Amino acid sequence: MSQNERETGHTIIWKPDGKEMIYIPAGSFIMGSDESRDNERPAHTVYVAAFYIDRYPVTNEEYKRFVDATGYPVPYYEVEWANLEEYNWDPETRTPPPGKERHPVVLVRWEDAQAYAAWAGKRLPTEAEWERAARGTDGRRWPWGNEFLLERCNTRETGINGTAPVDQYSPQGDSPAGVADMVGNVWEWTSSLFRHYPYDPNDGRESLKAVGWRVLRGGSWLNDLDRARCTARLDGDFLFFSNVGFRCAISASEVRLIGENKSSPGF
Amino acid sequence: MKYQCRDCPKTIRDRCIQESGESPSVKTMMRRAFEAGTDTQWMWDRLQMSCLRARQDQQKPASPRRSLLSQRLQEAQKRAETVEISPPPLPPSSLPTPGELPDLQPPTATRMPARYGLILRGGQHRVALPPEGELVLGRFDLATRISPDVDLTYDDRGNYAISRRHARITGRSGQYEIEDMGSTNGTYVNGRRLGIGQKMPLRLGDRISLGNCEFTYAILPDLMITPGGSLTQAYLWVAFTGQRFLLPSYGEVVVGRGDPVVGLFPDIDLGTIREVARVVARRHVKIIAREGRHYVQDLGSADGTRLNGVRISIDNLQILGPGDHLWLGGCVLAYDVEEALEPKPAWTTGH
């Protein structure tokens, strides 16, 4: 990916959870796609205010810091209808499955993601923010361009058949703004309700209290490359799954910068 | 289907009560309820097996035939009859007590095995449960064209409250358990939400809620069709769209996806339904109607056919009963019957 394709932004370290976050400037972008599934049509322009978004999804070791600090229940379920052995935490020691510390945390419900975000002083990205961060402004199919390339993300075609460390495909799989692991690996919870396009942030779909299915974005290790496109949407009509995780975001207006990043372009 | 006792001629009713296997006190109670016109759904549920027998004995016996088809039909019939399910005795606490406490006994073994299932409140179909194995309830996924065994899309229409994989019912020798499959809106049994991993055994009369769909766990009636005068009309109901295709009471009907390119148009053409067409084979199953019953045969489709969650093989005919669900590669059809809008056959008059 050439340098001039990268957007100019800056990164910060978010103090409460130590995660790197990338600044996405305010502006319009092309959301959706006319060439794909019905729920992605039509392609239309959406304006998003400036925000910061986690560079990587929340990992098991980061989620562990959260559960240790708050006593929140760990991701652990005993069910017959899915094989969760590889991803279940140990309920007694409250630790993630060994070897998966740098993998994205899974078996988390939308409510769990909200709880982590609240503890960290952040929130989940809206669907529009997520797509803006993944796609940039030029309407590309995948974060790196319009052609799918195998070594850029973790989908079914990759053959791992499970989660991978969040930085494994960086920087080759990064979006124009430098956000990593947006597609493949795990679906990510957003805060928006699953509704038809065009995306209207004022029609109630961004309400956190409303009842309905929340949108998942980004494809996963279990799904094929078509679901890993920047515009692919999934209605979250289940509580949790072994290929669903999340990352956090925060509006730029809520951020008070300290230290070296005090003066930054456009802020 | 509404219970039929109120419209039933007296001789049939009396015979029905007599053969029901209930204790004398229950029989008296039922007779009194009939006469007073206060008979109930509860009574129908307990009497329907003997009701069927009483009505079927009114029919002329079928003449024997020797074709391969009739041989397969007999085998299918026999298979259905030899499935051994003896319903467990009903716990007294779950039944209403009309006046005197009835002395409860399990119904006697019948020629038609008892079939358990779910009756949807205000719905156009019932859901039969397989004696063994699991049945997944949920909705058809437009994006992947994957459907669970029971598709509740049309029943849920407008509510968006039922998940693609919502609940699972597993059966072992006539005992059933339900569990929630991690759905967002949950599965409720008698008003209580099931926890993740919690398996709740079902008892007759239990109310199960998935989203806005309310089911009652009950014994499903078997068919009541008399040859030479149909009391009931059988149909296939497309679970995704709510469309109905009426089934004839005699003959064969091919169900599949019409294809103008090769000039193939099955009798029931699911190709007209855009969303499900792609998963159905051009000639997917054949429904054979004989002597008041319907049988299904898979015609060698690539994705196969499942009956109540169980894959059926190509050479076997399977008998169909009310509430049976056919999964055709992803398109779910429910088989059910309802009262035909025709004058009643001759044998019911003159009593």
C-alpha cells in the first residue's frame, strides 16, 4: 500500500486501558455498495464527526485487566450447540484460554462490550464510524484496495480456522487511516441497530436503549472473503459467538489530550 | 385446528369415550360435558386417538394392490405405526380439575402413535417433533440462504424478534427438552426465560415463547381423512412467505423450482418465490396422496430433504402428518390439514 494512500491522522495512547487509538477527521465518506447484497444498498454519502478508534480489537489480555478490575463475569458458557472449548475462559482462575492473550476476546455479548467500553471511558463505534475507519473515503471494497489478497487478513480462506493475534496482518491489512484487523479475524459489535440504508444517525438507530439487533461488521475467521468487505453487515441476532469481538471508539470532542500530542493538525 | 367434539355425532362420541382408556369417573365427566356443551380442548386432546379409530372404522377397507408404489406406501405406514412412543402419565398438577379430581391413567397404546408437537397460537401451522433427534427453530437467513428445520419468518413478520438459530428441541423416546441457542430476545417457557445452556424438559400444556410467537406443547392429532369425501384439506405452507399450496387427496405432485430454460415446471413451483428459489432443486420432492394420506419422497436433490430435522433417503417414502416440516435445501414447508369447506359426508347424517 503506497504512502500517499494513507490519511494524515495521529495516534494517541488511551490511558485507562493503554490502547493505541487513531484519529479519524470529520468528513463525508461513501457508505454501502451498489454491487453487493441488498442490505448494503444503496451506496450513499454519510457525514461523520471526528473521532478516535482503537487501532486493534480488544484482546484477551486487555479484557482480563477489565474483569480483574471490576469483577465482571468472564466469557464462559457450557452449551451443546456450539464448540466453545477453545475460547471459553477458565471460570475459576478467570483467565483466557492459554496462548490467546493477543487474540481478540470472543464470546462477548453486546452488553459485555458496552461494559468494557464504559469502564475504559469509551464507547462502541457506530456503524458509520466503523465503516469510515475501515474504508476511508474512496469507497474501496477491502481496507487495502479493491482486490482481495490472502495474506492481508484472517478469513476462512486463510485456513487458520480460529482467531489470530490482532497485529498479525498489520500493516499490510490496515485501512487507509492505519486501523488494523478491521476485516477478518472477528466480527465487531457496533452501537447501531440493524436497519435499512440510507444510514440516518437521527432516526433512532443509534439509540443505546432501543430494542433490536445490533450491527456486526468486518467478517471473521469463520466466514468467507465476501463477508470481510468493508461494507458487509451482519445482524446480531444472537448473544455471543466464538467469532465475535469488538473494539472501542470515542468522539474527538470528548477527548482531552495531554502530553506531546497537544497540538495536532485539524484538532 | 379446532377440536371437533362439539360437532361429533353421538354414536361416535360414545364409542370414542368408551375406548379412550380413561377411568370410569373421567368417562362420566366427559359424557356430561358433551351433553352440557361444555366440552373442552383438554378433552379433545385426550380423546382424539380413539376418535380417529372410531371414525376410521366407518370407512370401507381399501382394496389390495400390488404395485411397487403401494408396497412402499405400506412400508411407510408400517414404519410410522411401529414407532413406539408411550406418552408419559400426565402430572396431575398441570391439568385443570373440572369438579371432581379425575383418576389419571396414561392413554392406552394406539394404532396411530402419539405425536408430540407445538401448536402456534393464531398460526397457520403446527410443529411436529421427531421422536428422536433435534429440531432447530429459527428463521431463514437471506444472506446465506441457510434455514433451520423450522422457519418462523412469516410467523415473526414485522417483529424481527426471532433469531436465525433461536431454540433447539431435543427428543429421546418421547421426552423432549428445549434450550435457547443464545438468541438475543430469548426463549421463554411458561413466562420464564431460559438461561444459556439450560435445558428445560417439556410437559404437556407448557407455553413456549420465541419472540412474539407463542406455542403450546401438546399432542398433535393424526389425520382425519375419509376416502370418498374429504373432511379435511391438506396443504403445504411456505414458512418464509406464508403462501399455501393445496394438496390433492389423490395422485402425485412434484415440488421443485420451475426452470423455463430447460422447460421444467413442477406441479408446485417454488421458483416463483425469489428468496428461496435458489436453494430448491428443480425436482426436489414428490408428494404422493393415497387413501387419505400423503407421503413424501426425495427425488435425489443435491442438498437433500429433511423431515422434522431428519434427513430422508431417496428410496424411502415417508408418511406425513399434521405439523411435519419439510426442509428442502433451505426452503421450509409445513404440512398441515384443515377443515374443508364442503358438505359433510353421508355417514354423519341420520343420527
